[in-house]
Amino acid sequence: MLENVQTNTKMLSRSHSSTLAENDEIDLVELFTALWRGKWLIIAVAVLFIVVGGFYAFRFAVPKYTSTTSIALQLNVETFVDIESVVSGVSKEASSMNTELHVIRSRGLIEKLVNKLNLVDDPEFNEALRPEARFSLGRLLGFISALTSGNEDQQPSNSELTSTVTAAREAISAVLVRNTYIFDISATTTDPEKSKLIANTLADLYIADQVETKFQATEQAVTWLSEKVTELEIEIRKQENDIKVLRSNTELMGEESLQALNRQLIDVRDRLNETRADLALSETRLGKIDEFRQSDNLEALVNLLGDPTLRRIYSQLGTADSSSNKLFDDRLSLLAAREQTAVARLEQQIVALQDAVERQQRSIEVQSADFVQLQELERQIEATKILYETFLTRLKETTVQRGLQQADSRVLSEALLGQYVEPKKPLILMLSAILGVMIGSGIVLLKQFVHSGFRTAEELEQYAELPILGQIPKMEFSKRDQLIDYLNTKSTSAASEAVRNLRTSVLLSNIDTPPKVIMSTSSVPGEGKTTQAISLAHNLAGMDKKVLLIEGDIRRRTFNEYFDGSGKRGGILSAMTGNAQLEDLIIRDSRMNVDILMGEKSSVNAADIFASEKFKHFIDDVRSRYDIVIIDTPPVLVVPDARLIGQFVDAIIFTVAWDRTTKAQIAESIRQFATANLSLTGLVLSQIDPKGMRRYGYGGRYGAYAAYGEGYYDT
């Protein structure tokens, strides 16, 4: 038994978890259906926003007018001289064009406009002149500031001028017409004439500013060029004087004299080299003479010296004449002395030539340095003269151009009377309607999202996964004792027909073994389970069934409000204990053919009573005596009585209040029955409000509440 209960509980939990998971998915059809059901709320909110937007557009918003002046950029401005080489104009590049747009809306130019048109005295631009509201945030802040500062001095005029310039700047726009050199200057104000005046005045100020800027640039250029020309004149005179001083302090006559000195230096160096070669040869001969004399190699001496006299004397050395030797020695000594003399002379010549080379080199170095310096000075003065001539020419050109400047722009078309531009009433109304529809839809979807009740049998059946046995609308009576009269007098009403449908569904819930003992319960009080039990008993009695209606809710005992049972003593407890016969405890209401067994107060806990064997025997006894037994029980979430009584019945009817019973209450109730190993026969959606069904958009789909059902029911 316990295992079955646990199994049923787990299956129920999985079932509802899967149902909740499916409900988490966005159903577009349901979404649009919800929006359609709330269409009147959406329309109402949209109409409200349209009214508010219309009030703003037609009564509150200040009309604005825009006027536009077109300015064309002059591509070919004739000039007397090439002034652009000194003062540049407007470039045709996109960056320069965009720069001009910012110049038009610059604070400096707008301030000139404000001063010229005296916009400081215009309340539209100077908010200090506007009548202040009796209560405003600005006034409150000013009051607080006055308290903290201790005085209430007015704002300085400079602050008013700044705020006026800011306001005027916001009212002005400048755009570049695509693929052209045309600017459109627009002014938007509350007065069409004022818009026209501001646009035209700003265009004139912009053109005048271009001329003034060029004039100032020209004056600056003239001043700067004059200073540069004077500086260059002084520099030229100084460089000329430096050249004169250099020429006077050097022996350099010119480039030719420097070349002659170079040639002389080359000649001296050549002579020095030749003399050194001769000295080396003489020293070699002198050494060989000494060498041969010491070795007595007279023949080698004769050949070396090549002197004819010495050769003749040498040829006579072999004769008997002894004077030949003396003559040979004397002649050899003479020739050796000559060689020594030649060596000494050559050495003196080398020294003299070396001194000459050094003097010549020093002279060339000094004159070369002077020549290089002279050339540098000449180049510098030449460059300075060229720069001087260039600046002097530009100075003359700029001086001539001064006073002949022309603007780079011209007015292409003056502004006309301002055209109405705002507020855009159709757009405001359209946006208000869209905003209203969006907010209305949001409200509808929010209500749908937070709503946890059930408005249709489909929703209830899909969530609980149990069959719907009936849908019972509200019954129009104010007191509970009027229920039987309503059922008798309104036998063809929608509610009576709904009870018949419920009766049919209950009897057919088990075709093989139709239920005899039927229990009516709900999750919480006030959901119509007692009304439903009485109505079902009344309807079954009309089928010639012997019906017993038992008040199983012995804690509250509300049957006294429906029937008059004051003449009877005792009730269900007396019948169970046998203190009285059942026939003596039964009461009858003259308005319906049903036996009624009232509840009875007891000191014993009700749950213990319904769990006893006596109650089981009591149910078996009434089952044998009656065709149908209907037991009205307490709510399942309040007390456990319903789960105990349900152990002995054939069918359990669970009542759900329309648009009120929450999903959590239903899920918990089903879980409570599952823990007792009980399953519900079906659900009944009760207390349905027909007007609410139609208001939510369900009336056209559900029989008794649809237009096509009006001919079948009495209202």
C-alpha cells in the first residue's frame, strides 16, 4: 500500500513538472490570444495616450517655425594679386567644409548675432525673462541657494548672455548640401518673422566675418612681412661688410692666384724630390769611393768616377815613373773632395727646399680657408638677397591687396517667412497611439503572466491532466436558502443545464459500474462545492432517484443556511453510533425530493470519526438503502477529512473556482489525494462569470456563454 502511494506521488510530481516545463515555453498562439482578449484594455490605454498626446500637441506644445538661408561657396574669387600665397581662403576639402559648418555655429559668431538682434531681451532665448512658475525645480534650487548664501542677488548679465547664446545656438543649424558647395543655415523659433531675421542676419555676419578675418590676416601679413624685409636688409648689409673685411685682411687676389700657388708648391716639391734623389746618389758614390780606396780596388775606383784624367794616370801606374802614384792619389783625393762638396751642397739645397715647401703650404692653407669663408659669405648673401626680394615682392602684393578682400561665400537665397515645423501633431498622435498600444499590451501580458487562476476548462484540464466534468456559472441569488428556489424556478437557465451536464458526466464516468457514493470537495473554502453538491442532489432527484445528501463538513455545518433543520435533533454522528434511527434523523425540504442528513457537533476529532469502522459501516448501510449518496466534505487543504471520507466513495468531484483557485492549490490538493492513494474522478470549474468570460474573450467559444447559446437558456 505504501509503495503504491509513493509511486503515485512520484508519477504525479513528474507529470506536473513536465506540465510546468511545457507551460514555460512561449506559445505564440496563446500570446496573441491573450492580447486579443485584452483588446479593449489596449484600446482604452491607446485612446488615453492619444488624448494626452493630443492635449500636448494642440494645447501645451509651443509651435515652432523654421526659416533657411542658403550660402554658396565662391570657387573662383578674382584677386588683383596672388593673395592666397600669403592669406589662405577656404579649402574645398571635406574637412574644411565641415570646419565652416562649425564656424557658422561657433559661440563667437552666435554672440555677435545675439548682440546685433538684442536677443538678451527676448524671453524665448533668455529664460531669466520668462515668467517663473509658482513652483518649479529651478525656483526651489534658487531659494535654497539664496538661503545658503545669505542674499538673493540676481545673476550677472554675463551669465544671462552666456545662456542666451547657448539657447540661440540650439535654435540654429547648419548643413552642407550633399555633393555641392552650398550651406543651408536654418533658424527655428516661435515666430516665423524672427526665424527669417535670425537666418538672414547670421548669414550676413558669417560673410562679414570671412572678410574681417581676411582683413586681419592681411594686416598681420603686412606687419610680419615689413619686419622680415627690414631684418633682411640689415642682414645683407652686415654680410657685405663681412666680405669687405675678409678681402682686406687676406692676400688672396682670387681663385687664379690660389691655383698659381698650388702650381708653385708642386714645382718646389718636385725639385725637393730631385735633390733628394741626387743626394742619395752622391752619398752612394762617396761611400763606394771610400770602400774601394780601403780595398785598393783602383780599377773599380776609376770605373766608378769615370774621370778621364784619373783613368790616364791609372794607365801609367805600371811604368818606372814613380810620380804616377802620387798623381793618382792626388787626383783621387780631388775627386773625392768634389763628391763631398756636392753632397754638402745638395743637403743645403734640400733644407732650403723643405723650408720653401712649408712656407708655401702654410700660405696655401691660409688662403684656402679665406677662400672657403669668402665663398660661404657670398652664398649666404646671395640666398639672403633672394629671400629679401621674395619677401619684398610679397609685401608689395599684400600692401596692394589690403582693403580689397572678398568673402569666400555669397548668399544664394535669402530666408523667407518661417514655415511651421513642430510640434508634428500627426506624428505625436501616432507615437502616442503606438506607445499606448505597447503599454496596454504590456499590462495585458503582465496580468496574464501574474495570473494563476483558470478561466477555461482547457487550461484547467491541461494543467491538472484530469477530465473536466462540468462548467457551472454563477447562480443569481443573494442568500444560500434561495438556492433551491433558483433551481426550481430557473430550470432552463445556463446554470441548471450545467448541473445536468455535470450529472451526466458523473454517471458516465464509469459506465460498467456507475458511482453510487459521490464526494464533493475542493481545495479551499468558498469555491462552491456545497452549492454544487446540493444542486447535483436536486438534479438527480428529478430522475426519480432515491438520493441521500450528507453534510460531511461537521466542523462548519453550513447546511443550516440552505435547509431548515432546526426541528431535528442529531445528525450523522447519531446515525453512525446507532443512538437514533436513520429515518428519524433524515430531514426533508419541501422544495426538493432529497433526504438530507445534517452534520452534528462532536467532541471527538472529525478525522478520527471518519477513519473509524463505524463510518465505514454507515456508508455501507446508506449505499444499500439509496440509489445515490452525495457527501459534502471539507476542503482538502484545510483538514484531512476529505481524504478519509474518500476511502469509502465511488467518485470524487473536485471543485475549482473560476479565475480564483491557484495552480499551486490544485497541485497540492491532487498531491494530498495521491498520498492517500486516491485519484480524482474529475474537476468542475465553478462560479464562472459569463460577463467575465466575454470580457476576457472566451464567450464566443464556450456554449452557454456564446452568442449561439442564447436561444437555449433562460437568463
